Amino acid sequence: MSKQFPSSSLPRVDAFGKVTGETLYPGDITPDNLLHGKVLFSGQPHARMVSMDLSEALAVPGVVAIFTAKDVPVNEYGLIMPDQPVLVGLGSDKPYSDISRWEGDQVAVVVAETEEAAEQARDLIRIEWEPLPIVDDMLAAMKDEVIVHPEMGTNILKHYRIRKGDMAAGWAEADVVVEGAYRLPYQEHAYLQPEAGLGYIDEEGRVTVVIAGQWAHEDQAQVAHALGLPVDQVRIIYPAIGGAFGGREDMSIQIVLGLAAMRLHERGIERPVRIIWTREESIVGHHKRHPAIVRTKWGATREGRITAVSAEVVMDSGAYAYTSTKVLGNFHLMVTGPYEIPNAYIDSYAVTTNNVPGGAFRGFGGPQGTFVAENQMNKLAEVLGMDPVALRLKNALREGSLLTTQTPVPEGVSIVQVIEKCAEAAEWHKPLPENGRSVFSSIQSLPPDTTRLRRGRGFACAFKNVGFSFGFPERCEATIELHGRAEIERVVLHHAGADVGQGAHTVFRQMAAAALDVPVEIVELDMSDTATSGDSGSASASRLTWMAGNAIRGAAERALQAWKDEDRPAIGHYRFVPPATEPFEPETGRSRPNFTYGYVAEVAEVTVDVETGHVHVDRVICANDVGKALNPKLVVGQIEGAVVQAFGYAVMENLQVKNGRIQNPYLSQYLIPGIKDIPDRVDSVILEYPDPLGPWGARGMAEMPFMPLAPAIVAAIHDATGVWFDELPLTPYRVVQKLREHGIS
């Protein structure tokens, strides 16, 4: 088996089909005899259903069936805990399933001959609701005056602690103390492809759902549980996936598609059902990046050594748990940054409200924690009169450093080298060059007013877990078949890992070829079908290349041994299990939270129009340790994509939620970056410090470039104007208001 990896920017395996339009996404798949489904949302942030009348809806010509809560065998689901009804309504044996806790709760699925008939019938379902008090403020929710889930007894979904060292001694040793209060916003995933899928019964009698997701086997388990079926009676297939970013980890229409297929089959109707959400339905109907409020205090010596950090994190979990406990865990760990902190006192809370649920989104908790930590570091540097890079290098994690969880950081720590290489690439210690200056006009019909433009540069860095954390039983399976006679002529790789647009399947193919030492052209892929592949785990947590690579290497070794033993076809199956992690100890937070990390640093160069408050990012320098660049072009693509998405989070994207309802559920109102908004230039600095446990030394990397950009931009704006910003997004109104408060115009 080959021990070297021939890095190559091979074209993506899906490139031709996507460019030509031949590739089918779930909403494109149109089998014969197709039925159409529409989902009815409750529209109620907090209310109890009193009655539901389907008579008018059922009378619409073309309506085949309407399914409600009474039709769901086990009316519950949830990744962390089964706290959400599949359908809110009457007739379910699950307690409290008649209560809508979120406007996006689903209450009925209409199946009809046409989309128009399904939509008309959906709008004719008559429901009487008893309003309940809406809990829409996370700080107020902590008082438990109204409990969203009575069975839980409290709105505090999770409380994590860190108690490390001697805080009194840490504060006594500090020569300077910097306090901060930060507000972090929602962010909508805004992936290209809204939720869509098919449900049908396959040739072996399995309930089959064809959909875009991130973890086929978890989808399978969730659907099977809700439908009361054995897992092997449910099949999940992922065709092309139009983006995910964590937004497809939780259920959207998987269960209701399976429910419709199963119930129609029971009525003797053997027809597939397709549901396609509109963009508005997508924005209302799936979770968001968690908003949060953080208060923190950092102390340091005159020489720049951090002595103590305290923080209180309050994160809005929304109406249901989703992955909030995992997101909070990352937030809790990363709110102190990639630094060795001798004394730390941290309390972090996930709080239930009637708002849109928070869930996984690129970096899941890491960007929020990084924003706090890196702003604090930059403010400390200002107070101390130190260079921000020098301050970071003085405190950065090194081999053997203890995390705030009181255990050593896993081997392969490279944050020092990453900081140094980023500063070098940005020529940090030289004046900001004039040739990079952006001359722009906030109002395109007017010429630029250069007297109002201010330019600045900022630095930030981060670390991020690779893989699932806090004791989760990580695993990833791969199966390889070798076909041929005297020589291997054909290879088939079976793997369930989802390619959500990041190019995973291309790299899988490259890894299989490298592990077997065969030409990549003879490797065929059988991907993302629970009927043909073992559990891969999720395409999230920057884990898929790292985990899949180790699984593929193991499967290749076993297949080669079978080939050597003259088995034909030679088949190798391998289930990779990484080193175990540990949950936070409840009182002190002591744990081994992760088995490895990724490291990143960024410099942002910006131009600020102090008259209008517009922020233009001229250049981003991103240094990312990828361990081994298996496909360098894909790495660059992930860096650039993450930077653009992080720019949106930092500067533009402004989801408004009031009284539990999203106020701007359209892309005409929720603005994401367009081609004229994004940074003028992104310099990707690919660093390769091998991860000791990674396949060929590779690290996960796709989330890391997102994490430090917002604080780097804030530092650059401060460099340009002298003003700090502690709340995102940096919309023109917010920027100009703060500038005016400081007398800048």
C-alpha cells in the first residue's frame, strides 16, 4: 500500500455534470406517476392546537391524502434528544405534541396530483390555536417564568463550566484588565438548493427517501424511529447536494417524505411523492447559526502574558435542542482562543426560547467564541502597546500546553507557525501598502469621496476541532472491491460520506487510488446510499476527509490482503475509530474534548467610508494548516468560500426575529454577499504541518478559514478609525452610528 500521497488538483468528479446541467439534484428528479407534497407550518411561535378541520382541503380536486400528527407512529425526533414532534397536532400519544413552540413547526403534509392542488389544499386547512406566552428573549428565558418545554422543568438546556487554576491569584498578577461585552447574530445558511426530496417504496419494500443531507445513516435512524420501523427497512439516498454548511444536519422533510410514502403504500398507492420548498419556506423552516451574548474579562502582565480569563456565554438555542449542546461545547472551549490560559472561570449556557432553533453552521460555536477571544486579544495588545502578532506568539498553544480543560492539546500543534507564516505573507511588520487601497463609492451613481475613506489592517487567529467531540463515539466505514485477473483492473469504493459541494468524493477517489497504488482512473465510486455503504458519520466538524481517509486506508489494506490471498473480487471493509474523547466534567470542565485540531490565521485589509458606514474588504490573507493538501485547488476553493461566507456573517447578513417570527425570510431582504460585495482579493497560504493521526498527515480544514475573519475585520476597522465594534453584523447603519458616537464623520 502506498505511503506517499501524490497531491494533485484533479478535476472534480462531478464537474462536468454540474457545468452541463446533467447532474440531478433532488428537486430535479421527476419519476413517472409523481405525486406532489406541500408542508403546512404552524406559523405559531407558541400555541396549543385546539382543533383542525381538513374538510375544505380534502375537497380540493386532485388531493390524494393529508397526513397529520395522528398518522405518525412515533411522533418525535431530534439529534441530541427527541424533543420535537414530527407533526404538531391532535391525536398523537406523545405528551405536549399539540403545542407549537416555533413558527416553523410542521402540522400537516398534503399530497396531491399537482403542486398547485397541494398548495391550494394546504392553505384551506383550518386550525384553531390557543395562544401561549412567547418567550423570545434568552436572558428573560433563563428566569424560567414561562417554561417552553414543561417536561424539562427549565429553559436552560445546558450549562457548562470551566474552573481552572486560582482566579484570585490570576487577577492579582494582572497589570492590565480588559473587559468586553459582545453580541453575536443569527446567520442563515442560504445554500443554493432549498430543501427538496422524494419518498417512495423501493423494489425491496424499503421506505426510501432521496434527499440532500449530511449524514445518511443518521437520517435513516431518525426516519426509522419516527415511522416505527426497523432501521434496515428505511433507505436514504443522497444525489447531488447544493450546499449544506451544517444546515442539513437536522431533519427538514426526510421524515414526512418517508411518512407519506409509507402511508400511501398502506392504502395501495404505489407512487413517489416529491416535496420542494420555496426559498421562504427554507429560511423559515430550518435552523440558524446561534445568536449569543458574552461578557468576558481578560487579565495580562505588562510583558503580555495572559494571567486570567473569565467569561459568561448565553446562547439562544431556540425552540428545540437540535445540536445546541455540541455547538455550546465548542463555544465554551474556544471563547478563550488558541492560547494557554493558566486561570479560567467560564460559564456557558444554551437557553430554550420560542425563536427559530439554532444548530450547526460552519464552525458551529467556533466563530462565536473566536470573535470574543480575538477581540479581547486585540484590545489587550492596544492597552499594552504591543504588536498583536507578538502578543499572540507569547501566549499561543504549543506542544504539551494545557487547554482550559486541564488536559494537553493533542500532538501536532501548529498555531505558532501559522501565525508567523500569516504575518509574513501579509508583510505585517511593514506599513500598509498604498497599492492595495480600494477607492469605492458607497453610492454607485456618485463618484468616490476619497476624503471620507479610511484604511486599516487587522489580525486574528483560531483553532478548531476536527471531528466530533466530548465523548461522542466517532467512527467511519469504507468498503473497497478489487476486480481483475493478474492485475487490479477495476476498483469500486463504497462510502456513505456526503459531498455537499466541497469536493469530498473527488478526494475519496484520490485517496483510494493512493492507498491501493493504482491509477485514479480505474476507481469507481458508489456513494451516499445506506443500502450499499456502512456508516460514514457526518459531513461536518471538518471531519470527513480526516475520518474517511483513515477508513479508506484501512479498507484498502484489507482488500489488498484479500487480493494477495487470490480472492476475486477482493473485498476489504474497515471501520475506523479514532482516539476517544471525553465530555466536560460537570463542575470543573476537565476533559479531553477532541482528538485533533486545525489551525488558522488571517489578516484583513479594509477601507471604511466614515460618512456612510460602508466597509469594503480589500484583501484577506488566510494561512491554513491543512496537514497535507491532497487536492490543492479544492483547498483554495474552501478557503475562498469560507472567507466569502464569513464576510457575509461579519458585514452584511442581518436576520431579524421579532416575537418568535422571522421578519425577513426572503433573499431580497436577507442580504448575502454578491460579486461586488466580496473581498477584492483572497490570498490562500496553504501550510502543511502533518497531523500525526491524519491520513497522509492531512487535517480537516473547511471550517477554519471562516472563524477568524470577523474579528480581523473589526481590528482592521479599529486600525482605520480608532473605534472598536462589539456587535455583528457591521451594517452601514451600525458602523456610522458608532462612528458618530466617537465624533467621526
